[in-house]
Amino acid sequence: MLQGTGGLASRIKAGHAYILPQDAKIVADSNPPLDINMMDAQHWLEYLDDDLPLNFAKPNAPATATVLARTRIISDDAPGDIQHIILRLPEGMQYVEGQSLSVIPAGIDAKTDKKFSPRLYSIASTRYGDVLDGNTISLCVRRAEFYEPSTGITDPVKKGACSNMLCDSMPGDQISVAGPVGKTMLLPKNPNDDIIMVATGTGIAPFRGFMHRLFMEETVARHVFGGTAWLVLGVPTTGGLLYKEEFDAMQRTARPDSLKIDYAISREMTNQMDGGKLYVQNVIAQNAKEFFARLDGGASVYFCGLKGMMPPILEALQKVAVENGLDWDAELKQWKANHQWHVEVY
């Protein structure tokens, strides 16, 4: 059970100096007073924070997951195809937010005449899964297709084997998986630290897990979170905004100033610097003072998406640093040394 969440957050922040208020009510049995708000809490997988799950299964000896559901999560007029896929994991296979799962496509790779290599996907759910039973995992997958420049028609020979397998999967299908892996993208230990999440496209996956944990689920992690979560998500069109309905719901229920979301919709928005298309690096540059202040105050920043996102982001930050008389190399070195700078690109 969770009760008095504001008091709990204050107690953690104050540590040994915390003093119980004189008017505090102590609930010692299963029949609390009518004016006490009690609720069922998710708790049985919280031990994973201290016992990080790694490599339950390896690619050369994969486990079998079962597809429970799959749905397209962008509009028909948005470019490409992105699917949200829920898998049932084998008993005992656990993970935490920010980790990744390897998927091994079935069959033989015609290019090598060998089994397909594993493909790594950032996990898009919390440790409890979308079903909240602690036994499922969700992936956010873009179908990899190659279009012939001269005709605009897709070439099936050059399509991504793993992404197409997942995007065409049906409930009941068996999928070979390995992992989980990853220590780079984990949430901060201190529940009062700010977090900044910068994503392009399906790079939103780990941040959906973060945000469900901090703003949706009935966990201690949600109730003691005392920082601010800031999401910057870049997509080409409004129809390509991923999980927007979920994020809208979080903003309606989050405590004041605890959740900030900025969208960079490149084909529809313009930046304030030169009037060109708005990308995630422009959002960061336009809010550079806040970005630097939060990092200098101990925030952790996470980047996830295509590897091409990082050079313009670094260039924009370096430009802002120079304009403000800061030593950019020293700033970045310090953030990395403090484990505040997290990058997962592909």
C-alpha cells in the first residue's frame, strides 16, 4: 500500500534529518480512517533495481517469446510504418526500464547463407509490462523498407528481416529473443534528480518506459519522484507523434512542473533561429539556458534514436556554450564523468 506520498518524498529528501509532523496519521492496520487515501501498489519487481537482470538468454541459446498483440501507432498519412508489439516472456525473464532486447529473425539470411544476426530493440515498457503482470515486454518497431529512387517502389529483397517479421507478426507467433542487456540508459538512483529525454522516432521507446514508471503506474518510484522530466521528441509529421495520447494523459495527472514535453515536428514547425524546419537540436538550442542549468544542477540527459541525431545536437550545444563563454569540452567531460550523459543511437 502507498499512503501520504508527499510525506514520503519529503522523508527521502531529508534523510536522517526528517521529522514526522505532529499531525501525521499512522496507519497500522488494514482498516485505515476514511480520510486516508490508500491504494494497491506494484512492488514485487522493485528488487530488480539492486539486482539488475542481464542476459537471461543469449543469442546462441535464445528464449522463446509469444506475440500477444500488435498495432500500428501512427496515422495512415504519416510516412512509414511503426508498430507497437507486446510479447509474453518466458517465466523468469525480467528487465528494467532503459534496457534492450535482442530479437533473432527466423530463417536463413540469403546474403550470408547463415542464420540472421540478432537485432537490438530498446524496450518500450516498464518492468511490469503493459499488461502489468511482470511477464510481458513491449517494443516500438519501425518497418525497415528500401525504396528504389527511380520508381518509388519498395524492393522486398532489401527489406529489414527482423523489423518486417515483427511488424507482420500475429498473436500466438513465437519469437526468438535474447537479453536483456544494457546499463547505459537506466534511470537515476536519486528520485529527486531531473531527467531530460531527447528522442527521434522510435527512439521514444525507453522514454515511454521511463514515463509510465514515473507518471502512470502505482509504484513507489512514481510516488517519490521529486524531479522534473523533460521530453523532447522529434518526428516528421503530427500523424507520426508516438504515444501522444498516453503522454497527454500523464500531463493531466502529473503534479505541477513535474512533466514538460516539447515536440519538434520537422515538416510542420519552424525554428526561432533562421525560420527553417524544427528539429530536436533546435528545441534544445532555443531552451539552452534551461538545458545547461538543469545539467549543472545534477540532471541526467538521455538521447535515443538514429545515430545521425547526435552530430547536430552536439554542434548546437557547442555553439550555445561558446556564445555564453563556456568551455564546451570541459562541460561535456564533467557531465560524462558524473554519469549524467547517456546516449543510445543506432
